[in-house]
Amino acid sequence: METKRSYFCAAAIAATGLLLGGWLGKLVGFLGLGWLLKLALAACDQAETDSLTGLKNRRCLSRMESEYYPAVPTIGVIFLDLNQLKQTNDTRGHKDGDCRLTALASVLAAQPSCTAFRFGGDEFLLIAENIPQEALEGLMQDILSHPHIHAAAGYALGPGNALSRLIAEADAAMGQYKASESGSR
């Protein structure tokens, strides 16, 4: 899939250069399409990567939702929200807040056979393919039990072609988890 996408990006850039002619067309002709392909793939990857955490971003999730996940029979979605990030930023500074974000991102990125996304400010998604419910629950509990991670989480399991619904269900489950945690204090 990445090769198909990079060829598309390179072809679009090359066509633009050839249509414009002039120096851009000459540059494409001089450097060749191989170089252009690498440049296009790097630009596409950068556009789909969160600059702070290095995780895939919402743009990438949107593309994968339409191009990749519909073909996956079953996916598990874990929705995570860092607890009290605003308070950390306000009392200890944004550098500490960024450290909390990158710590969670590192834990998520280390999960085998999963794809991690930074969904928004303090929200993250972890998507696992073809995972049984018990394994998904265990994965979520392992992440939440990490000593440096203070987050709320929820999960949902279903077909890959229902990713938007699964994200909404996991978000709602995360909200229930937060409510139960605050009620138990």
C-alpha cells in the first residue's frame, strides 16, 4: 500500500513539474523519478505523523479507515485519554506535559502487532488486528498498569469496516471508565 501511495504522490509531483515546465520540469528530468519517489514518500509520511510523539496522526487514520481497515475482518480499538494533562501543563509546564504525552506514545508504539495513533491533544488510539476480546482487555490493562502512565481507557471490538463506530464505542467506554474511577475515590 505504501508503494502504491508513493508512486501516486511522485506521479502527481512529476506531472505538476512537467506541466509547469521550466525549472521544475528540468529538475524532475535531471534528478529522475527515483529521487522524486523518495521525496514524495517522505512528504506523505511527514504529513501523516504527529511531530511530537512520532505516532501516526488523524490524517493517517482517516486514510487507513477508507483504504486499509475495511479489508480487516476484526479490529480491536483502545481509546486512551491522559489524565490531568491540562493540570500538568498549568502547574509544571508544557515540557512536563509533553514528556507525559511522549511516555504514553512510547508505550503504545512498543505494542507488537498494533498501530498507534495520536487522535487529538491528550487522546490516543491503539488498533490491533484480528485480536480476541480477552487479549484486547489484557492489552488495555497492561498499558494502564504501566507505572508512568496515568490514563483512562476503553475498548471496542468489531469489523474493520466499522472503525468510526468502534472509535465512538471505545470513547464512550473510556468515559465510563473515567466516571467509575472518579466515583471510587
